[in-house]
Amino acid sequence: MTLEGEFSFRTSGMATPRWCRSLLLPPGDSVTVDTGEAMIGICYLDALGQDYAWLHGQMTDVGEGAAIDVPRETEFRSLFRALHQAPQPSDAAYAALERIINPRQSPYPEVDTRVAKVVALIRESVEVNRSVEELAQAVNLSVPRLIQLFRHQVGVPIRRYRQWHRLFITTLGVAQGKSLTQAAVDAGFTDSAHFSHTFRSTLGLKPSDVLTVLGRTQLIAPTQAVSGSEQSVSFRREP
């Protein structure tokens, strides 16, 4: 979402770019975005897809799971401006964001408790490579059934989710002052080469690009983010 003006985006299935002020993307999707010099706020929503499903049903679908025109856009923008100008404690900022996403505290789409437990197992031991067989056994499911349920609920395969989560934790570590190498090792990568390969294959960028971006980024995440929730907000001004 831009804090002012509009930006253009283009998904793989679009013939030409489209302009908007706010954009919602499904997990695992790729999109080309041109924000010009606009300040933008980026929200990374919960891994189990509840926020995504809740918001998407209230927005204009533009295909491939993407949607534009988030509800309460003015309130989102006002909150983002306030957070950028005078950062709040991360948990307070997160609570304010949650109140705008679901102001009436309406029931979210149902979460499969077995998938939720698998996500929790991956988060609580990010440095451990739990096998799919081990995860399936922990929730009393066959491997094929777990793979099916996880992909349906989260939107990406288990292995890709684990990779993304480790990249997320690495980014948080760098934002908190760690070196990129130390943050990557703490997030479960075996060495810098492993991290670099995963980073480029997942995001299409070099790790050094992260350091450049973080120099122009303010990251707000709940204090429990490293071991729990992945919702966060960041602000960027493009060069």
C-alpha cells in the first residue's frame, strides 16, 4: 500500500500493468511492482492464511488470487503514516493493525488444527530440519494427507514454507543488528553458501540486496515473531 499516490503492478497472467493504491497477494505468488518514489507499507500476514482469506473476500479480485482496494484503506494509511513518523512498541503497532484488519472481531476462516500444529513445530525449532514424516506422525496424518492439507491451508508446500520462514527470521536478525552470516546460521542455514542459494532461488535477489533495502526500511514485528507469529509491517521508500 502506498502512503500517497498509486503504484503499478503486473502478475504473470496480466498482459499489461495495472494501477492501484493497495494490493493483496496470495502466498507463493510473484508480481512485478513499480512504486516510483512513493513510500510504501508492506504487511506480511499470518502463515495460516486467515488474514488473507478475510481481506480477499472484501476486495476486488484481479485474478490469480490477487486483489486490490483493501477495506478501510484510509485507516490503514493513517496508521502507517503514524507508525513511520513516530514508531510505537511493536506489540502495540501489531494490535492497532489487527483492529483495522478485523474491527468487529468477526470469526476468521476456520484453521485446521493439525496444520496449525505443524506450523508451530516449524517455528519453534527453526534450526531443526524436521522431516515431513516426523511432522505427519506428530499430528497423526499420513504424509500425502499432510502435504495436501498444508498446501491448501498455507498456500505453499512444507519445504517452501520452512525456507521462507528461515529467510524471515534471518531478515529479522539483520534488522536487530546481527551480521547477515550470523543471522542466517541462527535461522538454521548450514553456512553462507546454503543461505545465499536459498535466498536467490526463493526471492530472486542476492543477499547483499537485503542489506541495501534494510538501510531504507523500518521493520515492525511483534516481540514473539522469532518464535511465533510472522505478521509484520515494513516501510520502504524506493530510490
